[in-house]
Amino acid sequence: LLRTKTGKLDRTRIDQLLRLIDLLNRRDFGDSRIGYGLVPSIIDWTDTDEETTCLPFVKHQNLGAESDYYSDLVPPYRSRNGPLDTTEELLLIKGITPQILERIRDYLTVKGDGKININCASKLVIESLSEKMDPALAQIIIDRREIRPFAAITELRDVPGMTDGIYQAIRRTATVRPTDQYYQVTARGNADSRSCTIVALIRRNTATKNVDVILYKEFEGDSFGTLRSLYDADSERR
């Protein structure tokens, strides 16, 4: 999610997530503030080591959390130290509450290559691509794609208000090509005193148009309890 293919911290994506947090906090001013601490905590949850991450370029809440933190919780559990399966799993990570998850879930994905498709991204996500991208320029990009979708990333150069600095900052993290689409389906049912939850992750291949179920799990209990059960079962298999 926040690392390169070689395992190094991806500063570009980290900065984008930090900007997205700022944008959400400004937009939802009356809600509880989303802290920067969830960024290093996500890094620690998904990396393969037990060394707590510190982001020196973040002034506040720059420390993550590894298994030594989670093992002191009630009930205790360990850091996954691997990729996330679903967005709900974020609830197990330090600093992420159900309220925060509801605010960020539409802007995060656990699958894909991490590139932002300019032809379908929301205005807020486009704004997060660069610290110099303002709401007016993001809206111009949206207005332009509604007339004619971008066929090449270089066409962004012709957008009124686009500077070379902004273009260079976003060209490696943005794309105009259709990417595989992922959908998470969560179904919950209650009967008498029992409840059951089913989670499925579905991928639509934009090239072949095939639809594949790449994750399917079912479990009993409330949302957080079932999430813990799902994670614990995965941990035992590993």
C-alpha cells in the first residue's frame, strides 16, 4: 500500500495519503480529526518486520505500531505483517476507529497498483496528488474529462492552469488507462440470537470483462468480533 515493489517506503504515496488526511479534515471540520499516526501504523501492519516505523518528515504522530503494541490490548493479537485482505481490516490498526474508516474507506483500496485513474478519480483524490493542486485545477480536470476522457497522461499538460511542476509531480502516480475494478461485498444476516457476515472481494478485468471472486469468507458474530475471528484464522494458516 505504501511501499515500492522493492520494499522501500514510497514517499510519494505517503505524502499523498497525508495530503488526503488534511483535505478530509478541512472538509469535515466538525468531525473528529484524523491523525497522521494512521500512516506509519498502516505501514507497520503491512510490512514484514517487527520494527516500529518512524516517519521523521511528519511532525506529529509519526510512530507506528507493531505486535508489542497490539499484544497489550484486550483481547491481544499480533500485527499482520502482510498485505491487507479487506478495508475492514483497517479497524484492527492503531488509530483507526469505525468513524475514521467510514471517512477514508472510499479513498483507499487494498488491491491494484496504487495509480490514480484521472478519468474517474474524485475531486478530492485529484487534489491529493500534489500539494500545488488546488480545487479549481482539480475541477478543470474533471470538466475536461467529461467532454472527452484523457487518452494519454501527457494531455494533462494542456489543461488550463497546469504547470510543469504539478505535471511532473503527478505523472508517475496518475494514469488514464482503465484498471481492473475491485468491489467489496459485505452481507450480514441475523436470526434469533445469531448473526453471520459474508465478505467477498470481486475483481472485474477491464481487458477480458471477466468477473472473478478473489476472496470469500464467512464468519459469525458482531463486526469487530468477526473481523478478529477472520484475522486470527488467517494468522493460524500462516
